[in-house]
Amino acid sequence: MSFGFFQMLRKKKELIPLIGFMAIAATGATTASIYFLMTKTDVIINKSGNPEPWDNLDPSKPQKLMTINQQWKPVEELQMLKKMTK
């Protein structure tokens, strides 16, 4: 099957840049997905080890790709709810 693919590319050379760009885009998307999966704290792979990992986040560290004027302050209702459930 791949031999037929290469024969088609030899006949239609204008498809080579399109296939190249698509390969680069697919590689970039896969690489970005793996990077975010391994490095970001808001992505959970193992829920049994820590079912609530968002409790361990540092509020001073931005969690978004780009953060403008982030100011963190605790929500009073959530703090009261945490105290009542503990």
C-alpha cells in the first residue's frame, strides 16, 4: 500500500508540501498534548493516588498558558465549606 502512495507522490509532486505541512502539524499537536499531559498540574492521569490534586496547587503560580494581572484571594464560601467538611 505504501508503494502505491509513493507512486502517487511521484506523479503529483504538488502534494508533497501539503503532506509535509500536515506531518509537521500532526507532530506538533502530538508533542504539545504529551507536554501538557506530563507537565501541567490540572491534567490528572492517576486519580487513585491523589483524588483531589487541585488542593495542592500553589495559588501564586499561574496555571494558564498566559495570565494577565492575576490576583489570587480565597473565596470565603469555599473556605467555610472546607472547614465544615474537615
